[in-house]
Amino acid sequence: MSDNKLTNSAGIPYYNHEDSQTAGPRGPVLLQDFVLQENLAHFVRERIPERVVHAKGTGAYGTFTVTHDISKYTKAKLFSNVGNSCRIFTRFSTVGGEKGSADTERDPRGFAVKFYTEEGNWDLVGNNTPVFFIKDAKKFPDFIHTQKRLPKTNLKSATMMWDFWSFNPESLHQVLILMSDRGTPHGYRHMHGFGSHTFSMINAANERVWVKFHFKTKQGIKNFTDEDAVKMKGENPDFAQEDLVKSIEAGDFPKWTLYLQVMTEDQAKEFRWNPFDVTKVWFHDEFPLIEVGEMELNEIPVNYFAHVEQATFSPSNLINGISFSPDKMLQGRLFSYPDAHRYRVGANAHLLEVNRCPFMVNNYQRDGAMADSSHYKDAPNYYPNSFDEIKPSTDYKNFEEDLDSTRVANFNRNENDDDHFTQPGLLYSKAMNESDRQNLTSNIVTSMKGISGPKRDEIINRQLCLFFRANIDLGMKIAMGLQVNIDGNMMNHSK
């Protein structure tokens, strides 16, 4: 018997797919045409809520292989032997734009990797930058609102964007990266990735170190200039998506090398800045990169929606031997990301193929929309019970740590927490070459010229003060580009 008959979702074969049943040859259409009802009903439910951030993206499967021994830092089984490997799924994205926006927009790029390990799924959810705009998750909704659209006009606004940044000097480091050519990478293959946050690693002796994760592209860094990015935005708004797909389909599999930076607990206590502040970096000469392994992407998902759109990543998905830190932004994301997944995809999003752990999963979560009982069948939904052999393992006890204080605090950890200018200044003067600096100032001037309204001068002056505090040359060049006269301590706009 042929198994290629056309059927409905219940497996019932039918014939009339293109013509509705009607009363007579000219209609009207009959309600009993269940195929028509099913197709239309499913069609209007084919979309799920768009991601609030990182809506425009692409993804691919691949492999991660351990190339260097880091078992002295972590007891994670993945890193127990050189040569260990696991399957991965990686999603790249822009941050502020909608699904239909161009993927060459000036924006940070999301860089999320799901490792399917034998101890569960580990999600390393970061960006293509080592820092972020803010260091406390309480500010996140306000910050993202400024990157979206004005409530009245539904238009993007340089005014509200720069207004927010000028009030938050901690944003300066990331703003300089965003406004440089690194803010418009040439697709996803030619950019680095970062865990951004500080995480911890715990070894078999129950000793802890603080770590940062770095993915270095093996394709080499390549960026668009602002002019080229704007041009590509009009020519092909899906450039980065197409570039990744075509590369993998051609067998030119993109690769990244994973590195660690390691800081001991004693070093963290003496570090000049708060080591858990995501607006700061750890200098490589003090905390050199340690090679860990290689990531290769070699498989485009068979269905974009099922795999890329429904993929869920959360920094709370950490395997034994890798854990959190007191990073305030990270702590906020531990709640916010899973909460977003339950709203956007559903309570059982973890059962979908792209999110499902391919190894052992034993828990007592049941029911909810789209529940799939194929694994747990009629097993108990409570613990403890007399019917299964599931027991908690002492091998996975939480790391016991001493907190800095038992006092609830609303103040910074040390006097250097408000130093938001040294590192941006070094980025400009040391890390960038002359061409980088020229493009940076040009891009900033172009963007800030879009500031309008009665508060224009106030916003520009406030932001210029931040640039001057980071680097006088940077401040002067931007002021000149904006035609702002520097007169003693006063800044006056040329008329």
C-alpha cells in the first residue's frame, strides 16, 4: 500500500486540496469542508511571539572538540579528556531589530551556543563583544526600549538612544565598540564571540576560579564600513543569513577556537575593578587566553522555524563544573531568559528537538501545552515515591561559598566601580589603529546628528563630556564633527 497519499493532520487521506466544497458549482462554501478549516486554522497559528531582542537571526548545527586539557579548572565531563566532543547548535543574531530587519544593521550580534553534553545541555549565551551597555539587569528594559521604536511615531530615535547613553556612562565602553566597524561585521563567520559575563569553574577538588569565555573566528575578522553596511542593507537584508548558509552548503565549514581567561579568587579580591562588572574587560597581558577547543558549524537545520526560531538558550543552563558569578546582569538573565521561553514557545519548549537533551532526563515536570509523554509515560509525577529508582546524586551538590556580606546593599563594591572611562580610553588609544579611530568618530558624528528636539544641545553636551573623560582627542574630534565650539568649560553649538 502506498504511503505517499495526501492526508490531513490526523492521517486521513483526502483528494480535494485546491477546491473547497460548495453548495453547487458557484458556492457558497460548506462548513463541513474539514480540510479547508484545518488548513486555514493552522495557517493563522503558524507564528509564535517574536523575540523581544535578538529577533533576526540564523543558526546551524556542528561539533565542539576539546583540544587542550583544562581539567585542573573544571570537573565537567566534557573537558575531562582531550579529544572529547559533542554536538552543538549555534544561533547568531542582531539585537535590536525585528525579524524583518536587515542583518547588516549597526548593532551588537548575539552569539549563543548550545552544547549537547552527557551531563545535560550547556548554553553559552553571549555576544560578539566582550562587554555590554549596562551592568545591572534593572536597567535592561529601559535600555532596550531606547533601541526599539518611539511609542508615538513607531520610528527609531537617535535622540532617545543617545539620551539614555549620556545618562549612563557605564555604556561608553560598549558604545565605542558599537560605533566602530565592529558594529557592522561582515556576516557572522567573520566575528569573534564572547560569553561576556564572568562565570566560575569548579574542579574535582572543589576549588573555584573565575573565568571568561572567548570564541576567536578562524576565518579572520572582517567588517563592513558604515557606507558598505548601509548599501548592503538595501541590496540584501539577509546577507549574513545567506553567507552562513552558502558557506556551509559549499563545505566551507566556519570554525572558531574557544579560549578561557582564568582569575583566581585572590586575584579577584585585588582586581582594580569589580571583576563581575560586564562593562569591563580583563586585560589579556594580566589574564592570558588559554586555548580549550574548536567549534565547527557543518549542518544547516532542515527547517528554519522548527530549529532556529524555536531554539531557546538560557545562561541558567550550566553543567556540573561550570557555574555562576555575582555578575548582576548575569543574575538577572538567569530568571529572564527561561521566563521569556515559557511565554514565547511554551512550558514544554525543552521537549522540542533543538532544545531537548539527547541524553538522560529525569524529572517530575508534567503536562502543559504540547506535553510529550513518550519519555516518562505513566511514571510518577512526584518525589519521593515508591515506584522509580531516581535519586539525587551527591556528585552534583552545589558549590558552597562564603558571601561577601550578609547585609543588603544598594551601593558599589569599591571606589573604582564608577570608573567607566579608563577602559574605553585604552580601547580608543591602544586597541584601535588610525583608520579605526577615523571610522569610529565619523560613525558617532553621523549618529549623533540625528539627535533632535528641545533637549538636543543638552544631550549632546552630556555625551561629549563622557567622550572627553575617556580621551581628549576622541572628544575633540566628535565636537568638531558636530560643530560644537569648546569655550573653556562651556560647550556651545555653532549657529
